[in-house]
Amino acid sequence: MPRLAGLCIVAMTLTVAACGDTRGERAVSGGAIGAGVGAVGGAVTGGSVATGAIVGGAAGAATGALTSEDDIDLD
């Protein structure tokens, strides 16, 4: 069951991954998505949930800040 829950959470977060028009909005939404995915990844693999959230949040925030909304066209 944890694997199914993790996959559902990842699918839900990917639907909002394109949210944000400004660099700051993308950094915040990317950080939130990354923290959620990192926490789930830590829980599923038996690692630290907190460490997964911190690392995932930092990676997501950096990705959101370093990309523009034109980099990925989901239309």
C-alpha cells in the first residue's frame, strides 16, 4: 500500500508542477512539490522523511528558480 500511496502523491504533485508565472512563484511551488516528493521517497525507501523533504525541497526550489515558464510547454 505505501507504494500505491507514493505513486498517487507523485501523480498529484505533477499536475501542479507547472504552477507559477514568476521566478519566485516557481521556486516556492517547486520547493513545496520537491519537499512532498522527497518526504514520500524517504518514507517509501525506509530513509529519513525529514532528510528527504529537505533535500527534495531544496532541489525543487532551485529547479523552479532556475527555469522559466517557457522551458516546458504542457499545452
